[in-house]
Amino acid sequence: MPIDVQDFDADVLDRSHRVPVVVDFWASWCGPCQVLGQVLERLATEAQDRWVLAKVNTELHPELARRYEIRSVPNVKLFHQGKVLTEFVGALPAGEVRKWLGEALPSPHASSIERARGLVGQRAWAEAHAALDPILAAEPGNLDARLLLAECCLHEAPGRVVGLLAGLGPDFEQANRVEALRTLARLVERANRRETLASGGGRDHFLAGAEAVRRGDYSAALESLIEVLRSHREYEHELVRAACKSVFLLLGVRHPISERFYRAFSSTLYA
């Protein structure tokens, strides 16, 4: 059953720390509000406490309409952790509301994903992998979990990276990170087929750089890969150059390793 809001702080803000709250701001004179209200109530019942619905009659609570800048109704806002995550205005059809909910609702596995993110930062890839697999089994569309698992697989099973990131194109919010992971997986996989690598002075540094990427030792990786660019410029040049850029992107430009190696990379690249 929807919550007919009386105490907004308790009914919505406090409750949103335990479960996402969808708030329907409506008015009795608004015909589209009645239609949308029925859609929301049906979807809330289907959700089985994945989220709860709260209704605010703006005629009875004009102070809440002012507080949340409600200029027209219906207006629907999603609250999580005491804050508005997103909203829409107008009476959307049921399919569009369902799509909005699917994209807007925070994952019920959010805390587990953050724990896995911490494990990735500690290079505990096997443990993070074990935590992420069941999340993706339950939520195949969870892109945060997919990206984290792809990063684990870069160090454990690079052959899985491309499949995990399939379908994430240039319009994806983290497209640059996706492409960086694909590039580094390609580097490690290329080194795994060492019998196909050309011999020559750059081969040993190329292999050392790829192995360092697999270990997650990005300092050693950049040192070896930049040496390939410096001393053996044509050896797997495009892949080596792209791999260096990918490491900088994953780490961030302010990371101490990036700051240490970026100038050497740039001067070597444009020498």
C-alpha cells in the first residue's frame, strides 16, 4: 500500500535510508495524476518492497511543493539516502515508468559492490571476483558490477574481458574506462601468444610490461612499455601506445604513478 505522507521527514527521508522511496506529488484536480497514480500503485505492488511509494497531495502540503520546487503535477521523485536521485514530470505510460524505475533504482547489492570495489583496490581480485559473480547472476544489467568484474578478469582471466564488456559502446557513461580495459586485456592476451610475437629488442620489454599489467603493477608496466616506445619505436607501436594511455586513464591523471610517468611517455611519443 502507498504511504499517504503526513510527516515527510519520517515517511520519506528517514525511510529512504532503508529502502528507495518513490514520491508521487499530485493534486485532486489533475486528471493525469489519477492515471499515473494507478500505474505507480500497481508497480509498487509488483516491486515487493524493492521500493515503496509515497504520495504527497500538493494541495494539502503546499510547503512540500515549494520545498521541492514542484511547478507542475504529476511530478515523481526517487529518494535514496535522504536525497533526490532523479525524477520525471508528466503522466508517462506504464512501460516508460517501468523503464525509468529500472534505470533509476539503486542496486540492492550496492553495499556488496562497494565492498568488491575496495577489494579490487587492494588487488584481492579472486575475492572480489567471488563477490561479484552472484551479483551479476542476480542482476545481469548491473554495469558497475560488470566493470569491476572485467577489471578483476584483466588480472585473472583476460580472455573474459571483451565478453563482459560486450555491448557497451561509445555512448556509455564510462566508455573510456571500458575501452581502456579492452586495450589492456588485448595487451595481456597478445603477450600470452608470445610465439606469434616478432623477435627483436622490444620483445622482452613488451612481455615484461604485459606481465606487469596482469599483476596490477602499473609502475613497472609503464616503465617497460615506455622503454619499448623509446628504444624500439616500431615494436607493436599502436598497442603499446594505447596501453600506456589506458593505464593513465584507469589510474587518473592525479595518481602518483601517472604523475611520475606521463611526462616521459609524452616526450617519448612525440620525440
